[in-house]
Amino acid sequence: MHPRQLGLAPAVAASIVCAIGARASAQPSADVALMRVFLTDGRSLVSYGEPARVGGRVIFSMPSSPAPDGPLELVNLSADRVDWNRTDRYAETIRSRRYIETQAENDYTQLSNAIAQALNEVAVSRDPARRLAVVEAARRRLSDWPGQHYHYREGEVLQMLGLLDEAIADLRASTGTPGRYALSLSAFSTPLAIPEPLLPRPSLQEAIEQVLTAASVVENSVERVSLLGAAVAAIDRDRANLPGDWADETRSELDAAITYERRIDESYRALTARVLAQADRRARVLDVRGLERLLQTVGLRDAALGGRRPEAVSAIVGAVQEKLDAVRRQHLARERWALRAPVFEKYGVAIRAPIDLFAALKPALEDIRSLSGSTPASLASIERTTRRIQELVAAIVPPEELVAAHALLISATQLAASATDIRRQAALAGDMTRAWDASSAAAGALMLGAKARVEIQTLLRPPRFQ
């Protein structure tokens, strides 16, 4: 019988084994830990490790020195400033290079061993269908492997795929069903994406210039001054290794920039203090138009200062707007109260007697609470008064705004009556435990009664600006 009918053709098998055994040389890459964040203006910033994208912000650490253990500065940028296509391509190139240097050969060896094992199984199997299934499974694994492993040794895998395709054709022919060869087994196409070329590790001067670039694009003044200060520290620390003229000129420019930033900060601090003080005064007199004019003043003053602190202006505008909203709500509340004043006045007249009657119960309830002794007459007086309060309150329909406070007064009256009843039981039985139960009920009645009184009185008065 022909060898092709027993398994793979010897030449095909040998070719596959040779392809598996070949080794590719991998050159060491640049510092794989250094990523790049490309800006929309074409510039790039070095990122130690991958940048984090949080909402609309991009946060990463930037080295201010080429030394592996050099200081890192935190950079916080708007995501809109980043060219994500280039940044993502560069990160993919870095990941690919790192993978090739560290793990790729081990993974390729595992693939090679798996393919070799499959070929051995084909060689010893006498079932044509089984041999075909094994080879097809090996081909599928080879076909998927490059795309999942950064296209490492893709040319060799393509060569093996071609050889396996020949073997599959032979094995199908040996089964007598050559027409069932699937077009889906054709070789895959290499992706057209062009990797972003790696950039060299920045020199000391370039690292400092990178910090200055970051300082020019961050929005927050505190972060900007921090980055400028880091550049100053880097120049002072490594001046001996920097071009003298460049170091002197840059150091002088940084001093001037930091002084300018601090002067601007002081101007905005003064603006903040002045505007918030005026906002407080105008809010106290409920001056809506004055607060609206103040918001316009903030914009004009910010423009005069060059619009250098958007975060400070945003905070000022937010604080003034909050007061403006509160004043407008206060006007609305006062208008509502004025419209409801006749109803509130009617309720206030009706509820005055129940509130005064409950206030008269305080001494007797204090006696029950403190277990200082209650006479039969005192207990009877509490019972009569609580019944009278309940009769009066039941006849009053409170406005919707006072329903909760009205219910508190009812609950306080019920607790006072309960305290009286429990105290009488305790005295008749000589039961100290029941006496303490009466004390707790009396304390609750006093607390709820006081709260009801305060809430009712507050709601019956015109609303006050907080």
C-alpha cells in the first residue's frame, strides 16, 4: 500500500517537523515598561506602565529622569487631548514586544509539542477517519494560534498550515471522499494593521522636556505647578549631566512660570473670597437679580485674568448658583406660605388650646418620669386633661403641611394617658417594674409633646432662609 494511504506522506511529515524545529531570533526590545500617550497635536508623553482611563480622564505616571529608579510624576489629562488610535497601537506594539521577549518561545514550544504529538497519533492510528480528524484539529489550532499570540513566528505557522492542507487532502483522498474538502480550511490572512514604531527611551534632557510638555497640557493649576516644580528639581539634581546653557535658560523660564502661576492663583483666590462674600450678603436679603449680576461679574473678571483657572471659576459659579437656587426656592416657599396663610392661621387658633393643655401636664408627667410620687388627684387630673386634648384634637383637621406634627401631638397625648394608667397599676400592685414602665411612657410623652410643639410653631411661621 502507498505510504499516503497509511498516514501522512513522509516528505510532508518531515517538512512539518523541520518547520516546528526551526527557531527564530528575537532581538531584545527597548524598555517595555515605558508606554507612550500620543496627544492630538502630535506630541507624545512617556507613561511608566499603561495609562488608566477613568471616565473622561487619563491618568498615568511620567518619569522625570531616564534612571530606572528615577522619580515619577502623576499626570492627569482630559481624554479628549489623546490620540487614541496611535496610543493604542503603540501599547499593542509594546505588549507584542514584551510577549516575544518573555513568553512567546515557551508558548510556541507548547504548540510545537502539541502538533508533534498529533502527528505521532496519526502515524500509529490505523483508522483513516481518526487520522483525518486529528490532522484537521491540529490545523485549526495552528490557524488560530498567530492571531492569539501577536503573530509570533507567523511565517512558519503559515508554512505548516500549507503542509497540513496537503496532508488533509491526501487523507481525504484515502477515505474516498475528496469532494468533502472544506473551503473554510484555507489559510488565514495577515492583518493589515501597521504597528506603531517604538520610540527610544528619552534622554535626561528629553525626560525633563516631557514633564514640561505635560505641564503645558494639564488643566489643573496645582498639578501644573507640581510638574513645573518637578522639572526644577530634576534640573537642580542632574545639572552636571545637562547642557549648561539649556539648563540655565530652562531653569530661569521655570522660575518665571512658577511665579506667574502663583500670582494667578492669588488673583483667583482673591476673586473667590470677594465673590462668595458678596453672594452671602445678597442671599441673606433674597436678592435674585443681584446674584444673577454677580454671576456675570465672575465671567468678566475671569476673562480679564485670561481665563487661567477654569476649575476655580467653575467652583465659584457653582457656589453662587447654589445660593441663587436656594434664594429662588425661598421666594417660592414664601409665596406658597402667603397663599396658605389663612388656613395656617385658622389651624393655629384651633391648636393653641390643646398645646397649652399639654404644656400644663409637664409637672405631673415629670413626677411619673422621675418616680418622685404621684397623688391620686394628680393622676386623675392627667386623665381628664388628656381626654380633653384628644377631644379637641380630634375635631381639628390639620393642613397637609402639618399632618405629621399634628400626629405627633396625638401620640404624645396617648403616651401621657398610658403613663398615668400604668403608674396607677404599679401603685396598686406595689410593682416597681411597672413603675419604671410608667416612667418610660411619661418620658416619651414629654419628648413627643415638645417636638410637636416646636414643629407646629415653626410651620405656622413664614419660612426663613437658611
